[in-house]
Amino acid sequence: MDRFFRIDLLDIRIDGKYVHLYGLISWKVSIYYSVGSTENRGMKVTEIKSSSGYQTYLHLALDDAVAEYQKVQSAVAQQPPLTEEMATPELTMLRHSLEQKRATVILLSASCIEAAANLYLGLKSTSEQFAVLERATFLENWTVLPSLFVSGYTFPKDGELYQDLKRIHARRNALAHLKEKVSFGGVILHPGSLPESAGDEHVFLGRCRSLPKRLISHIASFDKTEAPKTIQTILAAVDIFREMRS
């Protein structure tokens, strides 16, 4: 007789103290009985699938980055606009700090989103299939690839979820492949490609904290297998860490 179950363990270290081993592991337990008897004669445990869950660290780093951004943004909101007349070293450095925090949130958010997408594909595909599917674009990972495994999967492009995903993709690309504006003698030689900033940028960056979770929840609304649940378990572990640190 075979029984299947999943063990979700947390690798939590507080003040240097070891608490548990972290891992997401699916096991098959085979229980052997003697012929004509229900007496248990042995048990074999076989690992089926597991995930290291390393992306937990990325999600926690994203949490910290969003909190730092919001702290600086709140300070900026209390200051006058940065103009030539109002520019002071303190105000200038505060504005610089805000842009630094924004870049950190963008890059970490994109990393968390890509890590979640790769784990989903890893759980749904063979190694040969994964080698092909990982060539998909950042957006295709969420808009197209799940439909290969889940019948009826859709990703509407007129909703906030897609718009947030598209925004983070564009800003991440602008940072990862940064092109500075170059001019000579007042003539622009290269217009450059800097990350855009919308009027509600601070609201959007606040939503970046939950973007990976919202994306997985969208997939889970179509995919009822263990794959999205496994990733949601990782994200739930992040919530536990967050509460323990607060």
C-alpha cells in the first residue's frame, strides 16, 4: 500500500539558534504487509520531488527593500519640490536615496517573480522540457507557458495584475540594460533608456511586495495540482518570517 504526503519544514534561525530544517519535500511511503495479514512488516520512504526554497531570502529582501523605499518616500513627501532654488545638499541626497531604493525594489521584485516562474515550470516539466521553456520571455512565463499545462488558462491584459507585471518588466529591463543619455555640444547623440516613473509610482512599488503572491494565486485559480501550492507554501513561510521579525 502506498501513501503520499508532503512535509513542509522551516529553516528558521533566531539569534543564531537552529529551529528547523527548511525544505519542501513530497514523499511516497510504501507500507508492506505479510500475505494474509494486516501486520505491518516494513516501510520504505521515497522522495518524489523537493525544492530548496532559496527564493525565500529574495522575498524577504524584497520586503525590506519596499519598507526602506516607503520610509524614504514618506520623508520626501514632507519636503518641498526639488528645484534649483530649493536644492540643498540634504534634500538632494534624500531624492537620490529614493531613486536608489526604487531601483532595489524593482530588481528584487523582478528576481522574485522570475524565481517563482522557474519553480513552477520546474515542478510541471521534465528537465528536457524546462531547457526549452526557460527561453521564454519574462511576460510569457506568466501569460503563455501555464496554458501548456493547464487547460483553459488565461491571463487578461486589461487588469491591474498584468499592468503591474508589464511595468516591473519594463523597469527591470531599463535598469539591467541601462543606456545613459549622451549629448555633445548640445546635440543628443543617444537618447538613453532610463526606467520610467509614473505618477502613482510609490503606490505601484508598494504593490510589488505582493506581486509574486498575486501571480501564483492567479495560476492556482486554474491549476489545482500541487505545483502552485508548493510555491504558495514558500510564500507562506515568508509571511511567518516577517511576523517573527516584527
